[in-house]
Amino acid sequence: MSEKPSARQKRKQLLQKSILTALFAALSYGVCVLLHFPVAGFLTLDFKDAIIAIAGMFLGPVAALAAAALSALIEFLTISGTGVYGLIMNFVSSAAFAVTAAAVYKHRKTFSGAIIALSSGVVSMTVIMMLANLLVTPFYTGMPVGKVVSMLPTVLLPFNLIKAALNAALVALLYKPLTAGVSRLFPDLHPRTPLKPDKKSFFLALGAVAVIVAALLVLFLVFDAKIVFGK
């Protein structure tokens, strides 16, 4: 039977989690700056949500929420050209995906739990961003609500689904190696990482690569996406 951590150990763990949350937020911001894909005018796809989701699955849903807020705020204060509307949409998108995945994973830290968590994040982000687009996009772009509604099945739904699926696939690929490295730096956190190098993990990685390739093909061939390095 394991002993409960002392008050000093709890403070140390809280400090380490806070430092890691800030580091993950900074990393997600860096990923967003270095590589992104403008799609259909006002839409941009990037991979920062994968980093935020890894933070959440590693540290808990509160860390995911904090990292999403920090990343969106830093982007708003530095490189964003979309103002408050972009701040809101970036935060909602990241939180919908990462907090959902982290919350599910927190209560089921198994291989199957990781799959369910990522799938839940994809569904959550897709649905919530559809609603957010209906509420925010008319104010940001000046489009009438009817025009935005007409874009839901042809542009907004596939875009948000592809973005969420891409980020989920990247989490599946990167979670184990990234958290293994962090664990060596912060051993007191004692994470559980079920994505072990076994037959299941091999097929998971293979599936994740297939999702990434298929999603990128759709982006470039159907949505005419562009690759942008840096802002």
C-alpha cells in the first residue's frame, strides 16, 4: 500500500506541474508559429492542439485548460492578426479537444482508454467548433449567418474534423516518446504511459500515420491548403 505524499511533496509536484504546463504552452505556441496551413481564407490548421492534449493527458485536464489559455493568449499578444475573435476561437478549439481527451484519459489510463480519449477529443472539438463558427464567424468576417450555415457541411465540418483527427494522430505518435523524456526530468510525477512499444502500439502508430497522410492529401487536393513556415 503506497504512502500518501506529504505536504512538501504535494507542493513540489504542483510546482513541477506548473512549470511543465508553461513549457507545453510555449511549445504549442512554437509549433503554431513554425508550421501552419491556411485553408479557405479565414481558416488555419496547425498542430498546437496535439501538444496541449499531451500536456493534459500527462498532467490532467486542468493543465490542458491552462495550456490552452496560455497558448492562445501568447498568440493573441504576438502574432495573431485575428484579434479577440481569434483568441476566443483558438482557446475554444484547443480546450474542446485537449480538455476532453485529458478528462477521459484521467479516468481510464489504459491503451483502450487512450484511444477513447482521443476519439472523444475529435468529436468534442468538431461539434463545439461548428457551434463556435456559427456564433463567432459572422462577427469576425461580416458574413451573414445564412452564409456561415451553408459552409457547415462543405467547409467547416470537414475542416474541423480533419484538424482534430490530425492532432489526435500526432498525440498517438508523440505521447510516449515526449512524456518518457519529461518523466526523466520530473520523476516525482510518476506518469503512466500505456502506449508501450508492443504490437498494439505498432498498429496504433501505423493507423496514425495513415490518418495524417490521408488528412494532408484532402487538405491539399480538396481545400487547396498552403504550407507556411513562420509568420
